[in-house]
Amino acid sequence: MTTTTEIQETVLNGVNVTRLGQTIEAIRQQPELANFKFRARNRWDLGIHTVATISDFYGTCQEMQHKAPFVLDSDEPPVLLGGDTGAGAAEYVLAALSACLTGTLAYHASARGLKIEDIQSNYEGDIDLRGFLDLDPRVRNGYREIRVKFKVKGDLDAATVSELLSKSPVFDTLANPVKIKIEVEKV
Amino acid sequence: MTTTTEIQETVLNGVNVTRLGQTIEAIRQQPELANFKFRARNRWDLGIHTVATISDFYGTCQEMQHKAPFVLDSDEPPVLLGGDTGAGAAEYVLAALSACLTGTLAYHASARGLKIEDIQSNYEGDIDLRGFLDLDPRVRNGYREIRVKFKVKGDLDAATVSELLSKSPVFDTLANPVKIKIEVEKV
């Protein structure tokens, strides 16, 4: 005798909402499934050119691998004495924020059954290099401010979009302090 | 009559130290040269797949372009309901930090005349997804902690490396709060 079990899965905006609901329920039952450790390694090339590689992470209580490693070159433009062979480090911050805000909107809108037609956003952040160059101790080294503009087409009104964007992990990472521990070994 | 002016430039670790010194001196004379505005734009593709593009920026009192636009795909692995077509947003944060710490070391070590032979570093950061998924209001949405390990070969001792790393703009951006303003328009 053969028993066929048909599982109806709902996919909205390319997000499998059925599996998202199952994931949330599984974490509610077993909170340690929610502990993720993301990783990167970096090797200096020459000048300001560096190469980051992202291949493995930990999540749902197990070690996991990406399908293939992601290799991210970073450099600076000639005005900052680089070879312009990759986006700058500060630009990678904006890319991270943009991916996270947009992805957060896609996850949470889908979970609420709201259809998205298009999401576009623009980012601009201010860095005064006098901080980095030790020319003025009153000037901070990093971003002073980041401005973001979203244009969203779909079932979401602007207030809902703003509410959902505020859940973004990278938004929180940038808006609030993160503890960073650095160990150095001379080899 | 032909006059030949020979300018002796010093390059160390691939960094043009002569031009770095000239840049610092120019900013000392005219501080507004130090105001940089970095930019990105992002377009949602489908699911959690987003595409960031970085092409222009403002610095040294003028609009500038990268040689070519940098296109950065971001996605999430299947366990996070994505297609794994690019590094995740939180992983891009680690890539940004790694590029900035390493680049900062290359700039400042070169300015001090210290030769670098090799720089390698590893990054690991903790995110508890219960924050993002609204399962526990006590859990923050972003990184709780990021751990970094540096291995440096060259003229720098570990204390100097630690001192120079602390100047990194992305380190400051993550370790201290950044003001982020988000505007939303429904189109």
C-alpha cells in the first residue's frame, strides 16, 4: 500500500512562506536553532587590495557550507591611493546595509502575505578622512551619517515598509554598538 | 630648451607613501578635501536575492567615478530560504570589516615605513535570529559580538598592529552608533 502525502507550499515574492513559518515554529520550540555564526577570512594582496572569502557558517545547531565560496575583492580608487580593483571597505558597508534592508522587507512582507512588485533603494554616507588620518581628534573615523531612500511598489504602504525595515540585522548592527574583539599574532 | 623635473616617489607595500604624505598635507591645508560621500544603490531581484551597484562617490571636493561599477549580489543559503547566489548581508559586514582593518594596516604601516610581508585575518560574528524573527524582544537583531584574529608577518610588532587597526573607519562604524536616516516612498 502506498500513501501519498501532499504538502502544499506557498511561495510569495520568491520566498517559501510555508518553510518560513515552519522555521519560526521550529525556533520557538528549540531556541538554540536560532544561533548563527557568520564567518569570513581575509588575505592582504598588495597596497590597499584585499581579498575576503566567505565559505562556511554555523546555524541550526550544525556547521554548514555555502554551495561555493564567495570571493570579495576590496580596493580603493586612485584618489585614495588604490588600484580601483574592487569596492572600497566603506562601500561594502553600504552594500551590506542595502542587502539586509531589502532582504528584510522581502522576508517580512512575504510572511504577512504582502506582494512586492519592485524595491529600489539608494545609500549615501559621510566619512571625514581627517579622523582616519589622525588630523583632528574630534572627527570620528567611521561613518558620521548614512542616508537611505527606498522606493517600493506593491501591497505595502510606506508606514509598513518603515516598520519592517527597522527589523534589519545590519541596520541594528550599524545603528547600535557592536562588541568587537581583536587578537593579533605576529608570525 | 627642455627642463626635466625628476620626482622621486617612495612606494612601500604597494602604497605610494610620497602621495600619501602629499594627501595628508593637502588636507591639513584644506580640510574640506577630506569630506567623502560613499554611495550604493540596490535593486531587489526575487526572494532574498538583491543586487547592489557601486559606481560613484564624492571626495576631494568633486564628484568621482570608479573605473567600472562594482556589482555585488547578495542572497542567503537554503537554510535561510535563499538561493545561495551571493554572500549574505551579515557576511558582507564581515567582509567590509576585514577589508577596512587590513587596508588600514597597509596605509598606516606604510606611512611609518614598516614593511609588511603578509596579513591574514579571520572573522566570526554571532547573530541570534530570534531578534529578527520577533520571537524574543530581549534579543538584539544584529551582531551581538564579532571576534577577529590577525596574523601579521613583517616589521610590525603586535602592539603596533593593534594600535593601527583601531584607526579603521569600518571598525569605528560598527563599534559605535551611526545615525541612519531612512525615507520611504510608495511608487
